[in-house]
Amino acid sequence: ARRLVEAGARVVTLNFGRWDFHSNNHTTARDTHLPIFDRSLATLIADLYERGLGDDVSVVAWGEFGRTPTINKTAGRDHWPQVGGGLIAGGGMQTGQVIGSTDRNGAVPKDRPVHFGEVFATLYRNLGLDPATMTLSDRSGRPQYIIEDREPIEGLL
């Protein structure tokens, strides 16, 4: 990913493994996937900063939904769209903080829920696109905003 950025790529997407663990979380996620993912992500972020790219490159680790706050009968966790988590680093943002929280079980948002659109607005802003004014034309030629009614995450600006 770093080499692609150094070569001029504006967006790089990586996919690591299969994360849809509905069973055996302790052997597949904890013992196999998470250690590799943790080391790889930390190394990428450190590498970008060491090369002076930390403020220019946004790194996002994020899934499309969260996981149930309780373990199911097969030692896994199922889909849970009510709460999900993500990590954002670099991009000149004010990182090193937690924005938003859940109840003590991780079941529902508690303080400062973050909407997907806010994350996209933040990333678009980091790419130099103004989410408040930028439009794309739909098939009928009508302008459509790239994000409807969403602002970048204020705490990251």
C-alpha cells in the first residue's frame, strides 16, 4: 500500500482475510487473524509516518457492520448493524482519540454516534473534495451531492 501511494495512487484498498466469524472466534480471530492484522496495520501506519507521508495519507480500517455484543452458541458473533467500530489514522487528522461510545455491553450507541456519511465526508475532505458543494450528475443529468446532509467529523479536523 505504501509503495502504491509513493507511486502516485490516490486511493488504495486492501482486503485481509475473511472476517465473518459466526463460530470459533477464539481460534480463528484471536489466534490467527487479529495478530497478523494488528502487526500489519501498525507497521503500515508507522512506515507512512517514517517516510513523511502520515499527514498526506488517511488509513481506514472499517467493516460494513459490527458484531453482536454476546457470544453465540457456536463461540462466534453474528451481524450487528446497531454498532460497529473503525480506526482512522493519518491524513493530517487529530488522531489518538475515541469518538463515540456505546453502552457497557457494546449493544447500542451512547455518546456521539458517528454516521457512515460523516466518515465519508471526512475522507472526501482529505482527498480535497468539498462534500458540502461537490455534486455528480445522475443518469437524468440532475446534480446529486456526494454526501447528503453530512459534515466531516469535527473532532478530527
